[in-house]
Amino acid sequence: MPALDLTATSVDLTRTICDIPSVSGDETRLADLMHDAVSALPHLDVYRDGDTIVARTHGGRAQRVAIAGHIDTVPINANVPTRDIEIEGEPHIWGRGTVDMKAGVAVQLKLAAELADPRVDITWMWYDHEEVDADLNGLTRLARTRPDLFAADFAILGEPSNGHVEGGCNGNLRAIVRLDGVRAHSARAWVGENAIHKAAPVLTRLAEYRPRDIAVEGLVYREGLNAVRIGGGVAGNVIPDLCEIEVNYRFAPSRDAEEAERHVRDVFSGFEVDVVDLAVGARPGLDAPLAQEFVAAVRAEPRPKYGWTDVARFSALGVPAVNYGPGDPHLAHHDEERVPVAQIEAVERGLRAWLTAG
């Protein structure tokens, strides 16, 4: 592969890095190119851990900002290489990763190359394995080996936000509701207990559940509790002795882990519940002075982030963090993933204006 040209526009960089497949677990080729490109910049100190790359300015500024983005994507489905398309006369780049989140990474690479003397010191962080289990996430690994690299007064994640500022994020809990029965021949069903039939009241509770909208520091977060998987059954002539329903709870950042787990157990009181994954959310953090300056500079009206993002990792360390990147979150992971060219350019302008303001 030819070297990454960081003098190219952020739009062209988006096309280039999207055309380099980097499905989770296969990020090395892209990471190598990015590492070589930023290592050639004399104003950056570069550190690499696996396929996670950290590049830092050292201008002696009074404040430091972390700006991060993941370089992996979900699996490709005939949507690489990218192509240019128009929707209602507006140019877009179509293809895997354009939204989630290589357009944001392209903007960051462009600015990392050009901003040798920003108004604040910057820690650029590009990391692997975001789209898979949290224990594989490059930031999880980096927090264990080099927690000092997370030191910052404010953080920005380039997650897709339609070019708006999305403060904090919801928490995320997954649990398995297990229903036990007794196997028997289906011709003599009365001898057994059908575990699948026992799922009916669990599904009723889910269908009747009314999620809450919760205001946190001026932003309203929408919660949700949903079944996302159900499984059971042994054979076509056997009464099943086990049924499992996986549920996903998205909860406002005002709840901690214990509150979230207690709520789910209360909803499914009387049933066996096994929590298999739990990540707390992040409060908006928009009361921090740097956050307020940033929002004013990019002229954005802050919104809540409904999904979980790695802003929560920074928030847990006491670093207020927001999401700000090009692309419609509704198109993340979609086979018709596409990003408006105008949004890439607008996010670059917004970040550049803030990072270079006098």
C-alpha cells in the first residue's frame, strides 16, 4: 500500500482509509499506514500499543484535550470499495466505515498533521477492536498499560453525530432471563414442563414496559428495555427443558451500575436473571469550561447520545467527554452506510476553528 498522504483533503482521506478493510481483528494494515504517517510529523510524540496509536503535542499549554476515534468496522457486505453518490443533489461517500467512523478519523488525521501549534495540547488516540467485546477494545488495553495517556481536561470522540455535539451517552446492560422446564416426548407433553411456554409472562412484561425519558444536566436521555434474542428447543419431538431470552437495557447516565442491574431484576422479579454485560453511561459534562468553549466554537446545540460510546471511558476517569463527528448514527452498520461530504468538511471546520482560536 502507498503511504497515507496527510496533505490530501479530509474527504479524500475518508475514501482512502475506507478502502482499506479493517474489520475488527484485522486493523493492522491500516494501523501501520497511520502509524507511519503520523510518526513522520515532528510536532507529535507517537506511541503504539498493538493497533492502537497515540500521538501527542507538547506545546506546554495549560490544558490538554483528547480526541479519539476507532479504526475498525463491522464486517463488510459488498460495500467496499467506496463510491461517490448523490442524494437529492448532495454529494455523499458510500461504503463501509464512512459513518462509523472513518470519516471522523480522516478529519482527525488531517488536523493532527496540520495543527502543529494548537491553542491546547492535543492527545490524538486511534484505537482497534471497538466493534467487539469491551475486553478487546484498544482503549481498555491502553488504560491498563498506559493510563497516563488518558490525562486530559476534555475529550472528544469522533463518533457519528450528524455534525452535532452529543453529550455523554446512555449505559448499556445485557442480561439472560432463563426459564427451566422438564424434557419429555412431545406425544406425552403432560409428563414434562415446556420451558418455551414459560416465556410468555416474560415477553408480556417486555411488551408492556414503558421506558422513561430522563433529564440529565439539561439533556433528555431515552431509555429502552428490549428482547434481542430468544432461544430454546431440543428437537421436533421433544418438550424443551430450557428457554433463554436475552434482553438489552439502555439506561440514562444518571443511573449507576447497581441501579441499572436492580431495575432489570425488579422488572423480571420471580425469574432467573444473569447479567452478562454492563457498561455505565457518561454524564454530558457540558458544564466544563472547555466543553462550553467547544460548543460555542462549533455553533452546535448539544443533544444526548442514546447509544453507548467510549466517552464513558473518559467520563469514568473524571474527563468530561462529548461525541462530535460526521455521519448519521442511524446508518452506522447499515449496508447503505454513507456520509455527506458537507458534514465531513463542516466537522473539520468546527474542530479547526476551536483548536486554533486565539
